[in-house]
Amino acid sequence: MPVDFEKPAIQALRYLFSEYKKGPGVIHSINPIAKKYKIDPVVLGDYLMDNGWVRECWSYSGNVIACRITIQGIEKVDPVYVQDKMGNILGVLADAGHPKPLMEVLEFNIEEYSIASDIVNQLQKLGLVRIDNSERTLRVGLTDAGLKFHERRHNGLLTLVA
């Protein structure tokens, strides 16, 4: 009988996300979750990697598996968090009307840098922003698709409020 990895995967992602919010650059062991569900932590790590929900999945001696969650993994367990972060970044860029240094997009909140950097990279993958790393400053700007996406999202929210 094949093993269902959905429940342990969701629990692992919730755990990794809670730890990510404390320190986005840190990897964490998924072994306690694998043990709880009586599955091999390597297989659970592979399952999470295959779905794009984690990266930097490391194997240590003693079969210890440690991972770092991706934006796709966060979206799997808390889509509102990701949508809010993306919406905030797109809104700041739309209001500016031109590319801005990433630190200005974050309103100089260094605690948000790693999370926002991951979100900005995801937005770039989706074609909603472009990143320019010239003049030793990471600048982020909306693409036409990003502006249209923001306008549709923003207009939809205004419709709900009205």
C-alpha cells in the first residue's frame, strides 16, 4: 500500500514556515515529523523537494534531514500570507511608478529583507517584476504584467469594499 505523504508534508511545511518567520535563512530538521508519521525522513524530504515546497534539503549523519521552505511551500500552508506580501510589494512599486531599491520597497525594514527578497524572486519568476542589480543596488520594478496584475487585484478589492 503506497504511503500518503500529504499530512506529514503539510505538518512539515507548517513547522518550517513557523521557523522561517523567525529566521528565513535557517534550515530545520524534518525528522521529528517523519518519525511521528513513521516514514523515512529522506523520502519525506524528497517529496517536499519534488513539489518545490522546500530547498536546501540537507542530509546529515544519522539520517537527519534539514530543509528550508520556499515561497511555494509557504503558499501551500498560508496562501493569504504570500498574497498579502506580494500585494504589498506590487502596491509600493505601482505607487512609485518607477523601479525602486529593494530596501525602499521594504520601507527600510531590515527584518523583512530575507522574506521580501524571496517574495521578489518569486514575483520575478512569475514575470510580475524585473530586478536590476546595477550600481551596487538591487532595484525592483513592475513589468507591464505586474502592473496589470496589481490593478486587477486592487480593483477587485475595491469592488468588495464598495
